[in-house]
Amino acid sequence: MATQPQPDKKTSKFSKLFDKKDKDKDKDKEQVQSSAGSEHSQHSQQPQQPASRPPSRPPSRQQAKRANSETNSDGGSKLSHALLDLLPAPLNRKSSASSHNKDKDDHNSTASLGKKYGVCDKIAIGRGATAVVRLAHRWDRSDEKLFAVKEFRKRRKNETEKEYVKKLTSEFCISSTLHHNNIIETVDLVKDENSHWCEVMEYCPGGDLYAAIKKGQLGDRLAMGFFKQILSGISYLHSMGVAHRDIKPENLLLDGRGSVKITDFGVSDVFRMCWEKKTHMSKGLCGSEPYIAPELFEQKEYDARLVDIWSAAIVFYCMTNQELPWRVARIADPTFSQYEQTWKRPPKLTELHPIKEFPRESHQIILKMLAPNPKDRCLIEEVLKDDWVKSIKTHQHGGSRDEYGS
């Protein structure tokens, strides 16, 4: 996988704000609850089957009620029982196989990782708080197929097997049910030769968006194209009843053919099951501080869809300005505090920071996406209907391509 590009000689505010983070990646000092935020920053994963696909058998009224209560989870650790039906038999907690059958399942899982996906490199291509990602090589005759293999942490001493399995499978249950060009493809959940559970995903050779921004060679046209793709991916997630809750450049991967793919569903939340019409509120502070919407700091419950809208606008600002609009969206941050006070009655949009830093045609829709009060913020449907957004060309998988495949 391509190594992360070095910043230009002219250091941007974006680079300054993240220099400390780059040095302390393994210390997990971000104020987040993301299960593996940075490990996805250098590889990609696959789109997943629709989260709205119903389980293999219709749930009873009691099961549906229980699933609904678990949908509103902190950090995505609790998943509905209906989604657990999608797991492979060895991981489904409803399975009661004997120890003999368990050993047989473990052997088959181990064999499948090597035989199905090839040998993993010893050097990691990504690393996070709860997982390590390695590159797997599989040869089909004369063709080489690459996969990103995410090795999860071992069970902690103070964790029960049931708790460990729930945390392990929550991300897989969501990601493996989604399939979209702007969502990473999740292939499988298997054990390696050391009996560690691994998630097999699509590999993206283009690196992550953070590295591309830091290099400073995106340009407005490419940034707008990537922005529209991010919105398309978010639209698909929301249509499936899933909110990501950690949209940031490190979780946006480039496939080298012009596509941006959303990855890392460690703190995603299911706000609506397939048989429901009601949108459930989410709980818990999660994500990465510069991209977190203000309501997460102030409210116990919030609409997770609006959190994704806010984060997408912040990412777009980073792409076009190579810096962050503020350090954190809280009153304690003077830049954000001033923005919040003047948002409802701005003198002129061309004079309001950070709105004035965006392309002029985008001012009206960006103002709605970055509404400090979530009640004033727009949903993804309104964003995609905006004339400026509709006019953006993405240039995916076609036309002349530059370094990032666009």
C-alpha cells in the first residue's frame, strides 16, 4: 500500500493540528470511542449488504421490541439480535456447538483465511486502538488479488466471551450488509493461524483522504468530486438505517480509480430497523473531536443522521482549505463560539467564517449543513437536491485520471 505522503514544505494549519496526532497514533489519545479509527486510514474495506435486509426469519413482537432497545447503543457496541442472525454459525451466540465441533469450526476458519485470501504480510499497513490491519496476497493463476485483513484484539481478562463476541461482531454485522460504490466492501470474518478473529476487506491502494489532503494537491475540482461521493455514500447508509458517526479523512479511502469509500463502522449506529418507520435517537459521545457535531457534547440523545451531515461539511472544508475551521465545536473554542453566535444573523455569507472559505456557489447548502443547532440542519435528501451539489461531476472510473484516480 502506498505510504502516507509527506506534507509540503509549507506547513498548513491542517498539518499543524495533526502533527501531534501522527506522533501519538498508538497512544489512543483522541477523545473518541471509535473502535479502530486510524487502522482504516491506510487501506480500504468493502461495501456491505443492505442493513435493511430482513433476517432469515421474521422476528416475533418480543424480538423486535428487544432489538429496538439495543439499537440505541453507545459506540455501536450493542447490536440488535436480528442482525446477529447474519453472523457465521461459529460466532452466532445462539449456536450451542460442542467443544469438538468448535475445534472443527476453528480449524475450518483458519484454513479459509490462508486458502481463500492468501498469506498476510508481517508488516502492518494500518494500526488502531483495537485492531491491526495487514495486506493479504492471493494468486489466481497469474493474477494477484489483494485483501486488507483486520486482526482484532484478544479478549480482555475482565470481558466475558459473550461481551467480547458482541463487540467483535457489531461492526461486521453492519459493514457486511452494505453494498455501494462509495462504501468499503467487507468480505468475511474468519480466524487466522493464531486463532485471532480477522475481518477481510477490500483493499484500496490509493491510501486515505487524510494523506491526500496533507499532501496538498487535491484542487477544488477533485475536492468537490470527492465531496459528492462522500454524500452519496452517506445517503446510501441512511437509506439502510445506518449512521456512521465517525466521518473523517482517515476513514475515507481512495481506490485509485476515482472512487472514495467510507470505511470503519466501529461506532456506527442502527437508527432504524428494516421493519420500522420510526427513527431512533442515538446516545454516546463518539467520533474524532474536530469533526464531532456540537450536540454530541451537550445532549444525551441526538439524531445520528445529522451528525454525519455536519462531519461531511467539515471534511469538505479540510479538502478545500488544508486546515480545520476550529479545533472543537464547543463554546470553549473562540472560533466556533463566534460562528455559533452569528450563524442565525450573519452580516454576509462572504464575511462569515468558515462559510466564506467554501466555494461561493456552495454557501447556502453548507450554511445548512453546518447549522450549530441540529433542528436547523438539513438531512441528506435536501443536500443532494441542492442545485450546486447536483452540478458536481465525480469522474468515477472514467476520463483522464490523476494521481488519485479521478
